[in-house]
Amino acid sequence: MIRIASIEIRGKSDRGDFIGRLEFAPGLQVISGPNGFGKTLAAESIAWCLNLETIFGRKESDPTFFPEAVLEELNLPDVKSVRVLSSEAQLTLERHDGERLELTRAITHDRERIRITRLGVKSGPSTLTLLTGSGTMADPTIGFQRYLFEWLGWPPKPATTFEGRDAFIYIENLAPLFYIEQQEGWTDIQARQVSRYAQQQIRELSVEYLLGALDAVDQRVARQRTATLENALRASAKLLADQAAQMFLKQGWAVDWSGNGSVREIEGRWSAQTLRQALARDAEIDIKKQRAIAVERVVALRRIVTTDPVDPANMSAGSSASQLVVDLKQRRHRINSELRTLHGQYSDNEHLFESLVHRIRSATDVHRLKTTGVGRLAHLECPTCHRELDTEEFDLTEQTGPEVEAHIEALKRDRVLTRQTMNALATVIRTTEAEMARLDGELHNAQRALEDVTASVGPVREQIVRAAANLAAQERFIEKLDETDASIEELQKAVDGWLAEAKAAHALGGTGTDVGDRVAVFTKALGQYLLALGHSAVVDRGVANLRLNGGQYEPYLGHRRLRALGSGSDPARLVGAYTLALAAAGVTLKGLHPGVVILDEPLQQNPDTRHLGLFLDFLSQDLAKNAKFQTLVFTFLNDDQVRKLRDSGTTVITVDGHLLGPVPPPPPEQARSTEKPEKAP
Amino acid sequence: MENDRPLERLATLLAASGAQPDLNPGRLAPSTIYDLEYRVVVVAMVFQLHAATDRFSSRPRIQGRRLKLLQFIAMRPWLVDVIRGWSASRRDAQRSLDYEQGLRRGFISDTMHESVMDFLVAAGALRREELFVIPGAKSSIIFDLHSEAEKRTLFRSEVAALHELKDIVITNEMLEGW
């Protein structure tokens, strides 16, 4: 836990040095001053020294949210429009063990560095300069964010971006839960965190982190990584399935080895059987058996070609070779024609599917049109006789909402049927294409044999050539079988690798976390703060039904989102309560909350004195005053309000006149003892 | 009247022959293509996107037949490619004649469109002026419908089809079904 000990803004102008400083004690403090007196400058300087400028919607190291007074021109009490030459801010943090850290960051020049002075309780001061920026989280040597996390005792926690890249939980992600800036901080809880650095579920991660539920953080990130990994696994499964389909199709084997569906589904299918088993099941092919048969044939054919006697009277070699080619061509022609028909049917079904998709979309819009009343044509009348037009006279009908719903349901059923037909057709096409590929191979061999037989002279030669052609075809077939066998082996290895990866992906997420208990403490605190701040919906209905929805930590009252309930100023009350309750729970649970809450201009969020009074009442309650964390409220109170708060025991720091002024001269004895005055920054 | 319940009659006949018919009238829900409100919205979108002023008229106008063809395609966006092909083949009389007889027959015999137009003319939303359709005294019906549908992003595929049709040349011969 830490507290903010002081904030100091100082600089040089062409009329000399200037300075402004606020010191803070532990607990609740209200810093009051009129607009333009430098309250916001102080609050923004705290953010600047913590490298939090991005929560003002600025780029890193962009100081343009600061007022002109520290950038260009300053009005001093005696002189107006003094030109600012340089300026810097210094934030002093104090840790629970008493160690202090001074963070000094230039506003006008050299803004990418922060000078750090560490004032140990027992050791002397040490100084170093580090680089700012979220990227420095990954740099343990010169990164400011990493240094700050280590000093705070915050473990760096990795997160995943929506693009699947690695990131961290940065200080900018956590800060909107304890630093409510005046512009947009009050509009919604953690409103400014949305999409920052595009980490997935960063809202949830930040709450869990500050509550100290680090195992929940780890498990959430692991689940995200599993999801990212699963996307990659699905893509690689598709690729493997395509390779398998190509390989089998090349051989003329129709095998169903699909890479569609979820990772679990694919895993289930692929681990149930190997590629060889699928080949045996779908195409009834056993490569070893086929090879053995082919080898036998080769031996027999070799015998015919070399040693077996040849019948010189047998004239059938030429005609049988020719007949085989003719038969194969006829079969090819028939299958080709079947394929054309099948492709035509598939294309028709694709069109039908497309039209169904469109019709469902249109009908859904018609349903919206009818249920929302947009475009209803009720009470159309004739412009001349003013008689209401009867649609029946025009042979027209208007359908009712339920009729359109029934139509949508019917269309959806048709869509399912069409999809099933398309799937069935795709299977048949795959089988037929495989048959075609096999037939092409056979035809190629038969044509080659016919050419050889035709070229030879005499029946003996014809027979030998025919047998030799068959022998060559069989040998080629064995070669192809061996190649395919090797490919299947290789692909099976890839499939096994994929299955191992899928298994590892499932094992990523852990189980068991105490986040539920921590959230219960947070919810209880939230109820207390909502009541204390006077949230109208919670005051009316009580906190019995208050809950934070599972896993997202969004407050609900019963079934309604609390953000949507109550008066116009209640959302700001909800933001305040959420922020303070998180700090209270974080401190109670010894979580990672820094123990500091900064609320900039909470009173501006109230439309009238009655609502404003609710917040002032809260500041004088024990819940606010006796909190075990530091609360800094930057606002403007009139004299009566200041007196009232002080009477109730609340600390109020008033800023009279502008925060920034000339540097006062040193006391005489100090001036004498300092021979070489230190240069102004 | 027996003819009013043809489904039930058919079921009785089938049951008499030993069949076990399962009646599900929900599946016979009429298509939204025959819904007046849907048709009016589509006509409004066609008019807004395709009607234009020219040197003969200071009010936006569109040929009645063109309106009929465009609304027919808008309700069936998968036909945009078909009409594009038809348009491309318009210089080749024989090819053009062969092209998608189904589409020609479909839009020419779309009698419901005539009824919708009669209704809109009677309501004063549109007016017929010779071959053209122009806004009527109560044309706000049309304009409001279109802007509401646009605001609520309804009927996006119809609108997309109508935008695509802007780039396709549709000749008078095509409008007559040739």
C-alpha cells in the first residue's frame, strides 16, 4: 500500500522561477479551490508523474492536456502573461514501510524520461533515470513501468491482445479504477479502459488484479490463449484435411477426413481412427494387401514376359487392349456426365441456399418492421374522399407478426434441409471425382498398352508387349502405392502432432481460485458505499439484490444493470462507489490496490444542491473519513461547505490564489550556508 | 366450404388409404413477398434510389416498368447477376432471347406489383403520369418509409441490390421482356 505524500509543480519563466506544492496526509482530504486556481493541474500532475497521460485520451508523452500555465504563459500575482521557459512535476509517494519515491518528470522538454529518487528508511537516497511508456513494462533495466510495479510489489502479469499478441497489464489499465478524472472518468465505470492496448477482457483482469486474485488473472489469460490457440488449430486442421483429401483423391479413393467443426469435434474424430483406418472404412483399401496383390501380379507378368510359352495362334491381344480402352472411355464419359449433373445440382442448391439466406434476412426485417411499428400502413385514406383504404379491395394482404414468424421458421427449416442436401451432394461429388481420377489412371495405362500392342508385329510379340505393358502399369502402381504409403505416414505424424497440440491447449486453463470470496467482499463494500453516497435506486430497493455479474464484475440490482437505474446523476455516484469499494476491498483483502483513490471534481456531476448535498454528507460520514486508504477529492467548496466539513472532522485543504507562484526567497541562515545555489530545473 | 380447407381434405383422403398424415399448417405461412408493407417499403426504396429529375420533369420520376423490374430484382438479389448477363447480351438478339426466360416471365407476371401501385396511387403516395410514376400529394409516406428503413438499417440486401442495379444498363426492350 502507498499514499501520495506531495505533488509539486515548478519551473522557470522569463521573470524567474515559480513553484506550487500540495502536501497530503493519510486518509480523506478534500482539496478545494475555485476554477482556474490549479486543482486540476495538481491532479493531472499526479497522473503525469505516474505515466498515465493516456487516460486523458492523449498519446504517450503528450502534455497538451495541461493548462497553458505550465506550457507557455503564466499569470503570477504581480505580473501577467509571463513566458514559461521550462516546467516539471514531482510526485512523492510513500510506501507502507516508510520508504519514499520521488518521481520527477519534465513537462516542457525531455518528457520521455522520469527521474527517480528513492529515499529508503535505512539507506540513503539513490537516483536513477528511466524511460516512460507502456513498452517499458517489458524492460526490467530502464523501464519506468516495470520499476514502479516492482516498487509497489505488483507482479507483472501478461495479457493477450485481440490480435493474439502478448501484452501486459499496464498501469494505465489499472489507474481508471482508482483515478477518476473529471472529463470522462465519471461517465461509466472504467469507461476509459475500453480497448486500451486492445487486451482481451482488460476490465475484468484489472478488477481481479487490484483485488489480488492473481490465480484468477492467470486462468483468465490462459483461457484467452486457449481460444487463440484453438483458432490456429482449426486453421491447421483444415489445411491437414485438405492435404489428406488431395492425396486420397489422387489415388481415386473417396475418404471422409473432415477438418470442419470445433477443435473438440475434430479431436474426437481424428483420435477415434487413423488415416489408414479411415481409408479402410471409406474406400475399403488396405495398402499392404493391395501391394501384396500387385507384387504377385508383377511376378506372374514377369513370368509371362520371360519364361512362359506364348501361343502363336492367340490373336486376341490387340483386340482386348482396344476393347479395354473403349470400355474405359465409355465409363469415363458416363461418370463425367454424372459429375456434370451433380455439379449442376450443387450449384442449384447453392443458389437456393443463397436465396433462403436473403429471404430469412428480409423476413426478419419485415418482422422488425411490424413489431416496432416502423412503416406500418395503418389508416391510409383516399386524399379526395377521405375514406380509409381497404387493402382487400386491392387484392392485397398484410401479414401479422406471428405469420411472419412462422414464415421465418419455415424458411429456417428449408435452409437446414438445403444445407443437408448440399453436404450429401458434396460427398457424392467427392466419391465420383475419386472414381474419375482412378479411371483416368487406368485409361492412361490402357492407352499406352494399346499403342505398344498396335506398334508390335505378329501375335507372339503382341502378347508379350501386352503383358509387358501390364507389367509396367503394375510396377507404376506399386511405386504410387509406396509413395502414398509414405505420404500417409507423414500426414499421420502431422495429425498426431496436431492432436498433441490440441490436448496441450485444453490443459492450459487451471482450476480453483478464491476470486469468488474476494468479489463477495467487494460486493458488500459496494453496497455500503452506494447507500452512503445516496444512489437513489439502491436506497429505494435496498442492497439485498445487489450483485456483480459472473466474471465481468458489472453491478446489477436484481435483473437490471445498475448503470441503467436511478436518476441522471446516479451513474456518477455508481462510479464513485465502485472506485471506493474496490479500494476498501483491496485493502481488506491485502490485494494489490495501491490504497489511493483520486476523485477529480465529483461535485460537478450533480445537477442541483440536493444531489450535491448527498456527496457532501458522504464526505462527513465515518465510512469516508475512517477509510484505511487515502482519498483525495479535488473540488470547489464554498465557505459554508468548508466549515461544515471541517466541523465534522473532514480535512479540507483550501487553495487560495493560484497554486503556482514565485519561488519564495530562502531563510537568511540557509542563504548564508549555501555557497553554490542549486540550479533551478 | 370444403375447398377452404384443402389441407384437411387431403389429410382425410390420405388417412382413408391407411397413411398417417401429420398436419403442420405453420409450414404453410405465406411468404413475406406477398406482404403489402414489405412491398411498399421496397417500392419506396426503388423510388428513392432510382427516380430522378430530367429536362422534361422537375419532379423525380421513374418509368413504371423500370420500377416494376427493379423492385422485382431488389426482392431477389441473387438475380442481379442474371440481369447483368442479360444486359450484357442485349446486342446479340438471339442470345438475348435465350437469356433467362424465367426472369422475364417472373417480373412481367408480377401482378401483385400492379395492385400495390394501385393502392399507393389511391393513397396519394404516388401518381401515374403516362409511362412514368411521380410523387403524389402524400409522397411523404414513401419518403418517411425509406428514411426510417435506412435509419434502422433494415433491408440491407435489397438496398445493396438496388445500388448494384444503378451500374447495369436496362433497355426498353428488356423492360418489355425482350
